[in-house]
Amino acid sequence: MVTDPISDFIIRLQNASRAKKETVSLPFSQMKLAIAEVLERAGYIAEIDKKSKPGAPLSVTLSYKDGQPTISGVKRLSKPSRRTYLGVRDVRPVKRGHGLLVLSTPAGVMSGKEAREKRVGGEALFELW
């Protein structure tokens, strides 16, 4: 049993990209699907394949650029033991604009850039670069 499914999801992505795997299969949840969609829009994931059957796993195809993985590191910000919230003024670029901040906002899961454009803050889930 996994106590932090979001952390498990991002660590699986990082480990698979370091091992040069093409796809990652993981248990389905709406939150993981929403996070995967944000990562796909940002270019860190090439494709999301969700089977139509109930209980089917979420399959994610990783993205590579010139043979190197696009995901080189992750940092979990908000944990089950300590939640971290950011207002719209606190949302800053990650790695001088070369990374991605993922937030869970009242308007849904979105990147830091999207949150600044929509003028909304929320729970800072993780940073990815």
C-alpha cells in the first residue's frame, strides 16, 4: 500500500526515464491523470494511454530529447505530513524557467505558469526539471 500516490507517481517517472524506459504503467486515479495531462502539455510526457476498462492501469509514454530524458529531477513540495500552499504572488519559475511547478488549485491541476495566467494559487504538489 502506497501512502503518498503522487510521490510514487513522480518517482516512477524519474526512475523510468533514468533507465531509458519507453513507457511506465501505474495504478489509475483521477489525480494522476490530471497531473499526467499537465506534464504532457509541458512536454515532459509524450503520450498518455488510459484504457477504457475500469481498473485498467494508466500507461504513460516518456519523452526524450536527443536521447536524453526530459525528466532529470523531481522534488516533492507538499507531503501528506506537511501541506504547502502558495498564493498567486508566491508562484515563481523553477530552475530559472527551465523547470515546472505543478499546483492543485480550485480551478484544477495546472502548471505554475498557467496558475499565474489565471491568477490563482493552491497547493504546490511538486517541482520537475
